[in-house]
Amino acid sequence: MRNMTLYVAEAKSEPFIHELEALLLAEPGVERALVVVEDGKIKLELDEIKIKESHIVQLIEEAGYHIA
């Protein structure tokens, strides 16, 4: 397992948080996704054999979110 932390500007309100968590957890290789409301931090646990960090970034950006 590999840990990854990102900051997403829009991840500070409930609707966006639930949408982001669902988006990320639907991807094979994402074992855990936790969004911290206060600062928009997303903590991920990834199976690096199944998914690359670059794919996570692409997925978030294609969904219309902005990584800080």
C-alpha cells in the first residue's frame, strides 16, 4: 500500500466531499479515501500495482476539481 495526500479546493463542503469520495473509491486500486473538511485534504491509500498516482490526479481533474 502507498499513501497519497492531495489538496482539492472544492473539497470543503458536504456535496463535493461525498462526490469525490465516491469517485475515488470506485477506482480499482483505491483502498481508502478520506476527505478532511477543514482544509480540503484528501488522504488516500492505494494499491500501487493496480493504480498510479498520476491516474488519480487525472481522474480528479477530469471530474472538474482543482488540485491545489
